[in-house]
Amino acid sequence: MPLACRATKHYESASELNKLLSMNSTSLKEEPKNKLSTTVNSKTLEVTARVVAASVIFLTACFLLNNYLNFWHAWPGMLIFLNSGLNLPDSNSLGWLQVISYLLVIPAAVLYVYRNATDTLIENAHKWDSLVRFIIRAAFWAVFLIGLFDSLISFLRIEGFLPYVVGDNLSTQLGRSNFRGLYLHFPLIGLSVLIAAMVKKIDFFWLALMVVLTEFGIVISRFVFSYEQAFMGDLVRFWYAALFLFASAYTFFHDGHVRVDVLYGRFSKHTKAWTNILGILFLGLPLCWIILSTGMWEKTSSIISPLVNYEITQSNYGLYVKYLMVFYLIIFAVTMIIQFCSYFLTNIADLLGQSDEDPSVAFLQDH
């Protein structure tokens, strides 16, 4: 009897061992499949996110380029071209080019993602951050140089010195906003782009100091020397508006905007990432596109009209820069769109567990 019991126990333990081994072997076979499936899903999400971000940015660039061609070079525009039944007399080829440019947005985004396939999501986001920094640098140098030169010309005109410096004919031409914009402001903008390409720093911090110094100079000239001109106040507004709008994308990058942090602070990292992604897709990007579309839809829109007409203030001896201040809205919307796309990729990286550093650290290391 004891021998039979031992045999039974041996049999039971052996069967349990076989079950355990079979379960382990099954789990070992299934584990690589699960890992492979997870890897494939993560890769698909990563590639999709990159294509979406690049498509939004390329679409923005295509929209701006086509608006420039529509309102400054009289191209037909994609919507007008399509609504006309393809019967515009001399603009068929131009209209087709505009249609094709929009159709190439997604293929161009796919090509960009393919050529940068070795980058991580964080590295890809940093590249878009670099583009934002370049735009802001160029914008800073543009408003700095234009503000100085335009103030100098306005001062010389007011005091009657300009004809002695540049001659009567050029002095008269500089009193026309379109001439000053075309032959003074635009070359300075081109020079600013070159400076921004060589000087790898965000210098708009100095705008705050320049606004303070300019305001201080106005106070001294008004109350000490009893001297004040319209261009002085225009210069303060010109630089202060730039400070406010250009710094928005940078502040957003460092999470410096005011947040009503009632629930967000208690969320997990995963939930925060989803919250940010949904906020970008349904709030941030649509807001920027509303600014661009409503302001640039037609020639009488709030952004296009001042730009086309080189609009200035009512004071003939102030700065001729009101139309450029309208252009600030384009800079604001474009930089925020790019920064939103960068932040979108960063949060996708958080979902996939790829975010191993604070992006602001890498930003500061570049400076």
C-alpha cells in the first residue's frame, strides 16, 4: 500500500510538471509574438505621427506660398481655378501648378520622414524646434533693424535734414510707404535672414530691454527737452508687439504659458501626453489655422489688405511699419503651428516610452 501511494504521488507530480513545462513553452512561444506585435504597432504610430506633423508644416508653407502668388503675382488660386470649371483663359497652367502643390504635401511629408528614418521622435521634434528658433531670430533682427532705420528716416524728415542727406528726389520717394517698404524694409528683412543664419542665438530677449530704453528716452525727451514725435511711440509699439508675439512659441516650448492647473497636475505622464495631444489637434492647431485662413482668405482680409497696400498710421511722419505689424500675426501663427507639431511628437514619444530627457535641456544646450 505505501508503495502504491508513492507511485500515485510520483504520477501526480510528474503530470503537474508536464503541465507546467507545456504552459511555459506556450508562453515562451507567445511572448515573442506579443513583443513583435507591440513593436509593429509602436513603429506604425511613430511613423504616422511624423507624417502628420510634417504634413501640417508643409501644408502651412504651401498655403503661404500660394497666397503670395495669388495676391502679389495675380495667380488664380486653387479654389477660384477649380470653381471656374478650368476655363480661365491664361491661367490654366498656373492653376494646375497650385492644385498640384497641395497634392504634393503628403508625398513630400512621407519623403521627409523616409529620409530621416534614423531619427528618434525627440530628435525629429528638435529639428522643428530649430526651425522655429531660426524664424524667431530672423524676425528679431528684422524688427530691430527696420525700427532703427525707419526711426532715423522719420527723424530726418521731420527736422528737414533728409533732402540734404539723400537728395530731394529720394527724400520724396521715402515719403511713400510702398517705396520705403520695397527698397528699405525688404532688403533689411533679407539681411536679417542672413544674420539669423550666422548668429545661432535667440535674441528677442533684448527686445524687452530695447522697449524699456526707448520708453525711457521718450520720457527724458518729453519732460526734459520738451521734444516728442509720433515715430517714438510707434517704435515702442512696433517692438513691444514683436516681443509679445515672437516670444509665444518660445514660452510654449518651455511650458511657460499660464495654465489653469486644476486637474492636469494630478494626471499621470501617460494621461498628460494624451491630454496634450488632443489639445494640440483640436484646440492649438485649429486656432492657428483660423488666424491664417480668415486673415488671408481674400484680398480684403484683415492680414492681406494691409500688406498689399503697405498700410501706415494716420501720422505721415510716424514709422511706416503698420503693415509689418500685421505680418506679426503670420509669424505668430506659423511658429506656433511648428511648435505645436514639435510638442505633438514629444508627447507621442512619451506614450511610446522614448522621451528620456527634458526637451528644454537640449534646447538650452544648443545655445
